[in-house]
Amino acid sequence: MCLKVRGNIDFSTNEDERNSGMTQETLISVEHLSRHYGPLMAVKSISFELHRGEVLGFLGPNGAGKSTTMQVITGNLAPSAGRVRICDLDLLDKPRAAKAHIGYLPEQPPLYPDFTVNEYLRFCARLNQIPREGVARAVDNAKQRCGLEQVGKRLISNLSKGFQQRVGIAQAIIHTPSVVVLDEPTVGLDPNQIREIRSLIRELGNDHGVILSTHILPEVQMTCDRVQIINQGELVFADSIENLNQRTSTTSLILGLHQPPADTELTAIPGVGEVEHIDAEYRRIHYTGDTNPAETLAEHAVNKHWGLFELKPEFNSLEQIFVDITAAEQDNTGEAA
Amino acid sequence: MIWLLARRELRSLFLSPLAWAVLAVIQLIIAWLFLFFLQQYIDAQPQLNMMPDPPGVTETVISGIFQSTAFILLLVIPLITMRVVSEERRNKTLALLFSAPVSMTEIVLGKFFGLMGFLVIMVFMLTLMPLSILIGGNLDFGHLAAILLGLLLLLSAFAAAGLFMSTLTNQPIIAAISTFGLLLLLWLIDVAGSNVSTDKASELLSYLSLLRHSEAFNKGVFSSTDLIYYLLFITVFLVLSIRRLESDRLQR
């Protein structure tokens, strides 16, 4: 266990080296953060940084410590050990100044159901130290960004879950904080809203820093610049999406043929490695290295009348990595116990 | 910032029907008592006229109704204070305040002053009744001011205790019942003291009693000892509330 922790620290220092070349402003730096609930260690010595213009995705199974980490960063929980600095302000020494830089959407949006959307957002704006004359503009801006123009005068308790979630996000960005922390922001939204919120998150990521936790893996691939996977309170994976995409780059093709030939005929094509039967018409073609046999496959299929109707690269999904890592972790701890 | 939080608290109170119901019911009951006391005073006129220095209407009627008011409000204040923190904790809206740039002290004071706002409105509504005597008579305004100050201090003490009880739980009803229990205990604590008045311990008990300290104000005496007692009482419970909320962050 001790070894693993050290491994994580090494990992984060690698991160620092990589990022130092980019000369970015560090918005959040978390050092060896731990938090227990009684005897239960929810978060074990996590270290990471967030830079301006970056969207950081937190992934992990339920109870992994994602929400706890976010609560500590936003000052809702005190850390048991470790340090959190926000825009170079220590969260424990200067909580007020540090918190002014943060917008937080908890798992359950903190809404006052008896208020109308306008009243609620006005209150949040004032709460976050927006001067009186700037409140109306901040509220309009937040409403417009979250698509709430139509519901300003409605009671929050009468809104649907999706709209309530949007009000929660509006609340988190109303004072245009440097850091926006969103705990599962797309839960309960319909697909269109999810797309809107994702593009909103991307937009926020341009000039703020965003931390986002989610269970939905494609969401991370679509919106984040960096991914961190937390499992059982430990950082088990941290890398940029680009590196991740390289790791997840295609090594297999899905081929759909109406009249599939024998496997030997397929393996005879240069570049094709193994052939796997998915069902009567679908084959999974594994290949190695950079030689993508898609083109030659298509040529053969047309010439030999195999009835080609589908040919697509298969991505080794983030899901796969996630499952691999977290499952491996569980095995390790199982052995340890 | 405290002002903003207080205003939100007050607004929340008036957005729920509870505050309106409480105001209406209290107004009705006190009006009934007021008429009763007034009738008694009018009926007693012949005897009062024979006394060399008869007590005025302020002393008899007004201090009478406000004494009953204090006791009735002891039953009602827990209903107003119960939701202040416990409901926010239950709805998970405390996170909004915790992650905003406000201190715990500001949060607690904001909530307390919000409650105070409600109490001031209530006391004002009740004061309108005695003021109606002005149509046909005179009032001792100094005495009335002392009574009102005493009542407000007493109610603020109730509110501070209720606020603290509300921080202890996330069930409003439990907060209400324990506030009620605490207040009633502090109200009746001098029952033990009044029997054997020479005993040092019972002297202490009667000193702790909330009721005892409201007596001087009701007689029209501005008593600084009692004022300090109430201020201390309020401060203690507010500090305890702040500590309790702080510990929310430390462990759950």
C-alpha cells in the first residue's frame, strides 16, 4: 500500500514537469490531501493541480472519494491532512478570499425551493460579493449561459429536474469564479441539455479552470483536457486526454459483411492480425502497429463481393481503461486483505 | 453580508405559510386576552377609584397581556426557529453558504437577525393593540418601552436557543421539541428555588430562570443586570451554534 502511494506522488510530479513547460497559471494546488470519516479513509494523500484554461475530469466508482475531494476543495469539509491552495491562497488560512474564487455545484443542487429563479440568483450574486449595481447583469448573464431566460419568474420548486440542475450551474458561475467545481453536472438532463451543458463546460474551460466529476466516460473524453481516476480514495490514474487518446487509439476494426469469407481469407490480407467472430455477419479485425488494413479490406470486400455494409474503427474506450484500472485496484486490495 | 443573509432568512419565513399562520393565531389569542384584561380593568374601576394611588392602564392591562404573551410565545418560537438550520441541512443547501465567501459567524448572525426581524414584526403587531387605548385614554410610554424591550430580549433569547437546537439535528420537529423542552425548563427552573429561598444553590437556580429576568422590565424598571443576563444568554447560544456548524465541516 505504501509503495502505491509513493507511485502516485511520482505520477503527479511527472505531471508538474509536463505542465511547467506550458507556463500556465495554477488555480488549484492540492498537496497530500487526506480525509477520514471516523476510521474510514475516504481520501488518501491525493495531490494534483489545476491550471487556468483546463477542464479536469474526476472519474471513479461510487464511494471512491470524488465528492469528498470536491467538498474539501470548496471548503465544505475540512481536510484531515494536507493542503489546498486556491489562486495561491491557502483555504484554511484565508478561507474567505480563497472561496471568492470558487463556484461549486454539489451533487444535489443547493436550491431554495420557495424562491423564484431570479430571486435565487440575485441572492447568490450578492452572496458572492457582486456589487449591487452589477447584480442584474450577472444574473442575466448566468441565465443566458445556462438557458434559463424563459423560467426567470418561476418558482424553483416547480421546475423540472433538468432546469433545477441548470439553476445550480448558473449559481456556480454567477460570479465568474476562477475555478468552477461541478459534481456530476449532467445528471438528470435530457440529451439536448447534456450537449448544451457540455459545450458550456468547454466554454468555461477556456478562461476558467473547471473540475468536473462524472460517471459518464464519453463525457470526460468530450469535455476534459485531463482525467484523474480515483478509486478507494487514491489517485490511480492521471493523464491528459491527448495521451489517453493515444492509449485508446484504434487497434481493431469492426467489419460487417453480408457474405463473410473464411477467416483464412481475411488473415491473408496484409496487416490483419487476429479475426474475431462477433456474430454471423460481424467480424472484429485486430491489427498491430500503424498499418491500418481498412483500405485494403474494403478493396478486397468489393472485388470479391463479400457484401460490405459496415467498416468502422473501434476505439479502445476510456471505459475499458477505467474498468481495467479500477478492477486491478480491487484485485490488489483484495490480495492485501 | 449578515444583512443579506438575514433578509433571505426572513423572506424564506414569509414564503412559507407557517409564519403567516403563527402571526394570525398569536394575534387572535392576544387580542382575546387583551379584551379580557381590558374588561377586567373597566369592571374594577369603582374599586380602583377608591384607592389613593390607583395603578394605571399600562401597569395592569399591558404588563398583564405581555406577561401572558411571553409564555404563549415560548410555545410558538420553537416552531419558527426549528427549520432555520435543520431544513437547510436536510435540503443540502448549507453547501451554498459554506462554499461562498462568508464566515460561519456571519451565517449564524444572519440567521439570528433574520429571526429577530420576524420577532420585531410580531411584537409590533401585538403592540398595535395596547396603542389602540390611545384613542380613548393615556399610556405610560416609558413603562411600555420597558415592557417591549424586556419582551424583545426574552424572545431573542428564545430565538438564540432555538437556533442552536436547530443546528444540532436535521429533523425540524426534533429541533422544535428540544427547543421547547429547554425553554420550558429554563422557565420553570426557579420553581425549585422559590421553595427554599435561603439555599445558595436554589438562588443560583432562580438566577438562571428566564422568567425571573423578565419581571423587572415588566414592572417598568430598566434593569441592566437583566439586560446583561439576556445578552450573555444570546451570546452563549450563538457561539455554540457557530461551533456546532464549524464541527459540521470537521466531521460528519
